[in-house]
Amino acid sequence: MTYSIVARDPDTGQLGIGAQSHFFGVGRLVGWAEPGVGAVATQAFVNVGYGPDTLELLRTGATAQTAVDTVTAADELSGYRQLGVVDATGSAASFTGAACAPAAGGMTGHGVAVQGNMLGSQRVWPAMLEAYQQAEGDLADRILAALVSGEEAGGDVRGSQSAVLTVVSGNRSDTPWAETVIDIRVDDHPDPVGELARLLPRQRAFNLIGEVIFAPNLTIGEFIRVDPELLHDRLTGLAQAGKLLGADNREADFWRALLLARSGDTAAARALFDDLFAARPQLRGFLAGIAPLGFLDDVQEYV
């Protein structure tokens, strides 16, 4: 009921999953990833337990192929299952049970496994692998290219409904939630892969915004001990985020104006705030409301 890709970037160690299905909320079933451990896609007549069980095996040192062999051997209905795995070393494995609904199959390459079932064509998974291997950009870009190619080659024979794109870092951590790079789920949409493509730049933009607005001293609390290079980097990131979001979303511009004001660049901050207030007058009251919470001492300069 799905086509999917799991992959590892050899340069960054990032691990990722992409999938599309004519089934509601494919992301809650198919994709499993753990930073520095591996990525898993469990599908067909899905056994969701393959996801956490495979990650547990990878966590204890099993290779991708060993993990696939182990979880499928323990399941008497494995003939109806499909599983793709890549581990933290880049080893990959893909399993397609003999009873999976056609067209069904999978392939592996260095650091990547692609697989699909209930497909419109047997060209889907080879097209995905080729697109991934030829694509440029970071891991999320290449996974998305594979999904686009899979859709163009026939996709799910029943149509399109949901999709997921997840990328985590290559770092094992006691706080794995902090290692998520991209996490986009489209649960119900006529063009879910196209929607992933629309949302990916917005995810990146809000990653940049989050680096600013959740940062102590930089934005939260007193503006102290802020390294000038960090300030420049974050202002540049917010400007980039503003371009990614476009004129219909001024979130990045608001926090850039606030950071300019906090850092003492009054003229640039006032100019940007004036532009923001003209576009969305409600932001004037928002600034006045948050200022006394420790965000801005001289708010009267701007409102």
C-alpha cells in the first residue's frame, strides 16, 4: 500500500525516510528513524511492530540485513510484508514477501533502499533509486526527488493520499528529539508528494526561526553575552527564512526586527517594524504585549 525510500547521507550521517500511499496518515505507520541508529520503512499489509523491533536490533549492533532477516523470520505472515532498512554505517536491505500485492518489489544501493507494493508499474522502485542517486542537494532534497520520480513512474495504483518526509541526524543522543532535522507529514491531500515539496522550504525556514526565538539571551531574557558572529549568523538566517516564506508570512521578519532592536540597531529595527505594522497592524499590539515580558525595554521607540 506504499512506496518508500530509506537512506543515509555518507557526508553528514543523516538518516531519512520518505513514503507515499493511498492510505490515511502513512507517516504514523510506515516510517521509523532514530538518530545515529537507522531508518526503517515497514509497509504492505503492514506490521507496524517491524519499525521499533528493527530499530532495537540496529541499536544493539545488528546490520540492516540481519535486522530484516530477524524480524521477518519471527513473523508467520511475513509473506504479506515489505521492509526497507538502512543502518548507521550505510548498509541497506530491502525485503518483499511473496504474497505482497503487485506490482511489488525493492532494490538497494549504497546507503539506500527503495521498495513499493500495490504500484501502478514495476518501474516505480527503479525510478526512485535512479532519481535519488542522481539528485543534488541535501538528504531531504534527494529523498523528495525519489518520491517525485516514483509518482511519475506510476505511484500507488489506487492513487495518492498521504506522504511523509523525515530526516534525523547521524548523532546518537540521550535527547533524540533534538536531532530531528525534517519532519513533515501530509495525512490527506490529493497531491501529497507535491505538498511535501511545498512544505519542505517552510520547514527549513522555521528551523532557522526556531534557532532564534527559543534561544536564551539572544531572544529570551536579557540580551547579554551574545557573540557578534552568532548575532550576524542568526540575523542572516532570519533574512533567509523571510525569503523562503515570502510576502504572505512575515514571521521571520518580525523576529528579525526584534533581534535588531535588542542588539541596538534601532534604525534598521524601526524600518522593518514600520513595514510589518503596515502589512499587519495587529503586530503592533503583539510587540507591545510581549515587550514587558523581557523581550524589549525601549518598546516605545517602535510602537
